[in-house]
Amino acid sequence: MIDELKIHQFRNISTAHLSLAECNVLVGKNGSGKTSLLEAVFLLSRGKSFRHHEPKRYITHHQHRCAVWANTRQGQMAIQKTLDDKGFATTIIKQHGQHVSSQSVLSFALPTLLIDPSGMELLEMGSNSRRQLLDWLVFHMEHEFYGEWLSYQRLLKQRNILLKSPAIQKRLPELYAWDYQLASHAHKIHEYRQTVFNRWLGYFDKMLSCLLPHCAGLIWLSYQAGFDEKVGLFDVLRQRITADVELGYTRVGTHRADISVVFKQSGDVRFKEQAANVLSRGEKKLLITALKLSQLQLICETGIRLVVMIDDIDAELDEWAVQTLLKTLMELPCQLFITNLNSDIVSVIHDVQKQLGSTKTMAVFDVKDGTIIKRI
């Protein structure tokens, strides 16, 4: 949990120094800075923004540096992004006042989950966002996974460079050496993903029954490894070497893994379609919420405590869905950041807490033109 948060030169937030509670509600108009605060917390945890990857997009205009600092139950942590004259950014990361070399240190120490039902890319775009959804869960539940993933990414980069070499036909033995190592890491990554995915399924089915009861038993998640795991990646790459040389990059592997969200019509085995092509926009919002909440439930049961951020909680969900979301969150041991356009959400949260007998402490902040003031 974050007890104290400082933000400096981040978007329209010139400076902010906040004392936080277990449930933090930010109220303000569009463009006031509510989402910017969530983005700053996300940056501290992940080292990147959920809106733009380029630091020059979120560092305050005409400034060359932004910083986010937090005092947590596990100690202090901070991140600073600095732009040079050409607009390139350097990063300084600290934990307990000491410099650390990897963002993963803060990611482990301060796990964050953003619930944004309005973002349809999870269902409608390519596999990247769905793969990241699973890998975030595996990252926190299988600590050996990250090292295997890093090694795989380095080897993949080297293999792709080699594939573009004009002398590739003479360097095939070298390529096969890369492939052997790549396949070894791929096998371990696949095992970690499969294990966590299997545990996630039960939580997802229960949450789907809660949020989309008429779709229970009709929407299925399936995990694809990105290659034929029965054959093994090494043999698959040997079979595809001609195609990969022509393409100039590696077409199959764990970097192509995906989570398929499929709708199957009850009683009709012939009907099978991607859920994004069948569900209404409102149903898609609830499906995305079910995916995220089920992950939260699973990870909390392992003893990990998260910071959960919900942006404009009632803008994309109806009253019943908001109530269901809040009840689930209030019963889990996580810190909440909730934004909304008006103060009505405060009484809604109070009512949910009263129904559940929740003892989560709550703080309400008014946000206007980048200024964040705590209500007394």
C-alpha cells in the first residue's frame, strides 16, 4: 500500500503531495488531472505510461524532467524521467534511497492493475495486449518466469539479426545454436504460462457468471503457446527455416502466444466465433472487467497485495455492474484509486462499504487544473 505519494511535473500536475488511504476517490472534470495521477502511479510500478510510451508526451510541457515518489509499507521507491536536448529520455530508479538497475524491482514491490473497461483493444486488436495480460499474471506468480522471458527476448533479437544477414546460408550452424537455446527458454516460458492460465480459468468462469450470467458456459478462454508445443520449438524452427529467412524474422515462438476469447453457441457445436465479433459493446466492457477482476482475485489469494486503479468507474458500466465491481474490490485486500466526474460515487462507495461491513479507510480528493486537494 502507498501511504504517501509525490508527483512532480507530470502532465498538468506541477506538484502534488498526498497522504493516501486504502480507498482513494478522485473527483473532477475531464482534463482536470485525475487520470494523470493514475498514470503516475502506473509509471512508478511499470516504468511506462498506459497512454503513451514516449516520456516527452507525459512530462509537463516546457519541462525536461518528471518524477514520482512513494512511501509504501515496504519502504520508499521513486522513478525519474529526464529528457536530453534531442528528446530522448533517461531513467533513474530508486528503492530505499538506493539506485536499482531494473524496473522489475519496483514492479515486484508495487504490483498495479488498471481496470479500464472502455479499452476494447484487449478483445479487438492483435495478440500483444492479451499476451501481456497473461504475462503480467505469470510475472507475479512465477518469479522464475521473468528471467526466462528476458533470455528468450535477447536470443530472439540475435536470431532475427542473423536471419537478415546476407551470408545466412553459410551461417546456418550458428543459427541452429541460437535455436537450441531459444527452444529451451520457450519450453519453460510455456510451462509457466500454462500453469498460471489453468489456475486463472476457474476464477474467470466464476466472475463471468457474476457479471455476464447469460454468457456463462458460452465464453471460453484458451491459451495458444505460439508454436506446436508437442513438436517443440527447436524442430518447428528447423522446419520453417526457409520461410523465416525469406521473411527476415522469426514467425513462431512464445512471442506469438495468445489468449483466445471464444463464444460457442450452446447446443450448436458448429457455431464458434471470437467473442469480440458476437458481443455488444456493453457486454464487451463487462467481459474485459471479468478478465481483470478474476486475475485480481487469483493474485490476491496468493498473498500478493495490489494497487488497483479504476478510471471513470461509472462512465462505461451501468449501475448494477458498478455495484458488483465495487463489492468485489471492497472484499479484496488491495488499495484502490477510483476516479469519477462527480461526487455521487462517494455515497455509492459508502453504501457498498456499509452493506459489506468493510473497514477500508477512504480518502476523497478534488482535482481541478492539475491541483489535487484532499477533503477534510
